[in-house]
Amino acid sequence: MSVVLRDPDFTTANRLVEVINNLYPNSSKAIDSAVVNIIPPSDFQSENTIVRFVANIEELYIKPDSIARVIINERTGTIVAGENVRIATVAVAHGNLSITISENAEVSQPNALSSGETKKVQRTDIQISEEEKRLLVLQEGVTISDVARALNVLGVTPRDLISIFQAIKRAGALHAELVIM
């Protein structure tokens, strides 16, 4: 039997194969981004048990891969962005706004006698000011929510936010699909 994904995606197909094979070893394989072939194990191949097998497969939870997308409604000023939207390093000029967003790697080290582990963590630093500077510098890896949060603190209008996001997309620095309604 085959499962055909409504939204073909290699990551989602791979996740489906992994979940099925964890429950029924070596019983599934991805053919491409849309189709996963499943061979029921021998104890589910009779007419009486195949329905139970299919029901078991239907009940499995697979988190689909989500597309990085920003939706903008120009009429209402609504902006909706998914968590996986990222921005590459880019400079934007808009009015008298000055925003610098940077991400720095820091090392968090536990006390000597604790059983904790040393970890590398990312710290996002956002500096905002309204002055004569006309250049906005965004460092790679910054999320769109970091940018929106920084701009909202200044009371930037939704129309200005939309203009800034459109400019970032046109510059090729917005790693997401931009949908304008």
C-alpha cells in the first residue's frame, strides 16, 4: 500500500518512514517527496488484521515540515509569520529609525561540582533608537519576530512594518515566502 502526502515534502516523507519503521521495522520506505510505500508485517497480512494495521498507521502522529512563510494583509495591516522564518544579514533604511539586531554565541558553563554540561547558547541583542541614522543592520539568523518586536517597541505602524518586510524580501534576505493579500 502507498501513502500519498497532500503537500509533498522530503522531510515529512522521511519523518513518516521513521515513525512507521519504529513501530513496524523495515515496513516502509519513501519513494519520493510525495509517496511512502508500506508493506504490512506478516502478522497483519490477513483480511481480518489489515484494517487494524491501517488504523494503527492512521493514528501515528507525524509533525509535517512547515514552509517558512510571511502573510501580509495590506488592508488591515496584519502580519503573520511562522517560527521558522529567518533573515540573512541585511541593511535597511526607513525614515529616522535605527535598529541593530545581532546574535552572539556565548558559553554557559556549570559549577565545577555540578553534573551539568557546558553548552553553547545564542544571545540576541536588540538596540533601538530614533535618530538621524538611516541604516538598519540585521545580522544573519535573526528571526522575523525579533525584527517585529524591535519595531513595535518604537510604535512603527503596520504599513511601515509591511514596507520593511517587503524591502528585506526584495533584497533576498528574507528566507521565506512572502504572501501579500
